[in-house]
Amino acid sequence: MAMTVDLPALEQTAAPRAASARWSRFARPVLGLVVPVVLALGWELAVALGYSNGRLVPPPSKVFETIVALAGSGELSRHILATLWRVGAGFALGVVAGTIMGAISGYWNFARRLLDPTVQALRAIPSIAWVPLFILWLGIFETSKVALIAVGVFFPVYLGVMGAILSVDRKVVEVGRVFRLSGFAMIRRILLPAVLPAYVVSLRVGLGLGWMFVVAAEFMGASEGLGYLLIDGQQLGKPAQILAAIVIFAILGKLTDWLIEIAAAPLLRWQDAFSTRGAT
Amino acid sequence: MLALKEVGKTYPNGVHALERFSAEIAPGEIIAIIGGSGCGKSTLLRAIAGLDRATTGSVTLDNAVITSPHAKIGIIFQEPRLLPWLSVADNIGFGLADLPADVRRERVASALARVALADKASAWPRELSGGQAQRVAIARALVPQPEVLLLDEPFSALDAFTRRDLQDHLLDLWADTRPTLILVTHDVDEAVVLADRVLVMRPRPGRLFEQITINLARPRDRKSELFDTFKRRVLTALDRSLDRSVRDVTDKSSAGEAMWW
């Protein structure tokens, strides 16, 4: 008797809860857009209604116009390609060096005692401080820029790989020992898969730093690239061009980060991570 | 024949974990090692597995001295220790990498069926319950067909129902190829249900205190009076093993002595 009375009551509370769950899944990302969209529309309106001339802080429509104009003249793709090439080359070099050094330091205690103090000391130097030296050593052109980006990418990857290897669970390694894996098989079948999640994170951090350092690199005398657009916009008083370059940086940064995420996703499906709960 | 000859272990930090442990274990025999904490049970098991080397004495299997993990010796740990990046089927086949793919697939499939997890073949370890995960670990250890299987408190993390289930299941699987089983446990019930012989150890330093032969026919009825008698016998031995005033009886006890009534 009590059951038949209780059940409809339970259903009543459950239905709105399911609806609110659906609503929040859809609404949460939208909610995050409310503030920027309101600010942008507000600024657009303020300029349109004449409360501001919008010269130093151009309205969104002006920034959009600038992007379209740059794209139309072919200028934009030239700058984007120049920047992408620098980030790509610097990232590749930094990742290769960071991975090799990190793996050596993580795997061999002797190598870690020998190398790690030096690497950590170098890490303590703000990487921008290398700029004058890199220009003296490598010239003002591409090489010094790529080198600076590579230095920025190197440290998070090095630390990520070394830390990941050092923190591989002894119990999992013991499983490898029980099945008498050789050194190489132990690396391939136990260590590599175990360090992969942390490695992907370090790649993403490294890429983020790569985008940060490309701006610094392009500030030190470039004739093309998104960083050049920033400097050019400042020197010629074109705030819309600066904002356009910033927007494109944001889009490219997010896009390349997303590419790493997508590429790594099939390899990390096994993870018992917070985000996979409920999805399975 | 697995022979332990005066096996002793002192860790580098000076802890004297195990002292002159000797036993001979026949092929197909099921041994339970029981004792208070710190009595060197796990140390002994790791020495037999070849994971840690004994500092004195020797472990030999069919006259081969064991100093490192051996193809004929498998081990199941307290936690399943499945590799989280491999599916259930790949975890079970982990030790069969040297076999041709089709043979491996066949062996894994029959092992999956044997532990009643055929429907979980492509699942990730994180999707299994504790009992299922431990069943996968048992299958992984058994599939290379070891002659000796070591179990380090394999069911202690499971609830009472699952534990009882897996104990019966383990005996079932054991009957297929009859490997030697050496089981470290805290659980007197488990020792009496599974073992042909219970070795009671005493702590600080760990050494053999008493051997009790459980000559009960299988399957054993946990509720029978005879079962209780054996349990009481093991419990009494355990109590005595922790009483410092009782002298070691290691040298006098033999397998036949358990027929005391």
C-alpha cells in the first residue's frame, strides 16, 4: 500500500531531475559564453550609439572586418603559415630533445644524478633571457626563433617524461618481471603505455609554451608572422589588427591543442579518469 | 618437487624477516601458509617466486635453483594488478606473447570461458568488479600452465561471498592441470577449505612453527564438525605461535602428526 503511494511521488521528483540534467549538459557551455557575448554586444552597441569612438578599443565588428580584409589580401595566410612553421619546428625539436633526455634521466638513476641538476638549473633561467644570446649565436632570422621555441617546449616535456617514468607503479613493473620480460619488452609493454597519459599532458603543456614563446620570438625582429602583426599594429596604431592577431592566436592555440587531444584519445581510452565515468 | 632449504631473508635495512625455513612440497599439493603479521609469509612467497632473492638457503624446483622469476612458477597478488591499458583478453594473454597468435587466442578464449568472463573479453579492467578482476588475474596466471602457482592473500580484499565463491572456483581450476598451489592467507577458514597442508609460521623472525595436514575429502563442507575440528587445530597452533613462551616444534612436527585424534 505504501509502495503504491510512494511510487508516483518518486516519479514526480525524478522527471524534473532528468530534465534538469539534460538542461545543464546543454546549458553549461552556453553559460560560459554569456559574459563574453554580453560584453562584446555591449561594446558594439556603445560604439554604435556613439558613447565611444572605439578607436583604441575597436568593436568586435571592426576586428572581424580586419580579419576578413587581411584574409582577402592573402596577408593573413602568409602570417599564419610563418608562425605555424616556427611553432611546428620548435615544438618538434623541443619534444624530441625533451623526450630523449627525460627518458634517459627517468630510466637510469646514474644519468639522472649526472644530468638532472644541470637541466633543473637551466630551467630556472627565464627562457626569454636567452634571446640576446640566441640572436648573437644564431642570427636574427629563423634559427634563433625556432631555438627559443624549442627551449620553451623542452622543459615541460623533459619533466613530464622523467616524472612519468619515475612514478610508474612498482607493482605493475613486477607483473612484467613475473612474466620475465626483457629490458626492451619491459619498456614497450609496461613503461610506454604506463607513461603515455602523463606524456600527452606534457606535450599539451609544451605546445602551450610553444605558442607563448613564438610571440616572444616574433617580437625580436620579424617581417612576417602573427607576432609581427602585433608589433606592426602597435607601431602603426592599428588596435583592430592587434586584436585580430590575438583572436587568431587563441583559435590556433586551441585548435592545435585539440589536435593532440584527438590524436591521443584512441590510445587513452582505457583510462579510469574522472571524465570517462558516466560516459561508459 | 619444490624444495625449500633453510631459506632465510634479511633485508638491507637489517630487518630479519625469515629464518631457516625448510619444506618439501610435492607436485599438485595445496599448501596454505598462515601466521600473524610480520611472520615472513610474503617474504617467503616472493623468494619462491624469484622476485626477491633469499639471503641464505635455497629454493629449488625439480633441481633448478630459483633466483629469478621462472617460467614454471606463476603468482597471483593480493590486488589483481591487471594492466589497465589492455583489454581483459589481452591481460589474460599477457604471458603468452611467444606463442603464435591463433594458439594464443584459443588459449585466452578457453581461459575466459573457464573463469566465466567470456562476455567481458573486450572490456577494460576498470569496468570489472573486484571479484571479476581477481578472476582475470587467476586466469592470467594459469594460462601459461605453471607447475607452481603462488597466491599472496589473493582474496583478502574481497567481500565474504565473493571470497567463498572464488575459493571454490580456484579449486575447480586447480583440478584442470593440478599445479602445486602455495597460498599465503590470514583466513583460517580459507586455509582449511583449500589446503592439503597448513604451515603455521611464527613472527620475528619469521619461521615455520607447525604443520597441520588437512586430510579431508573435497569438496569440503564448511559446516561439518570435522571441518571445525581442523579449524580449531589451526587456530590453536596460531595462538601458540604468538605465545613467546612456547618453544619451536618445527623440528619435531611432520605431515603425519596432524592425525592426532
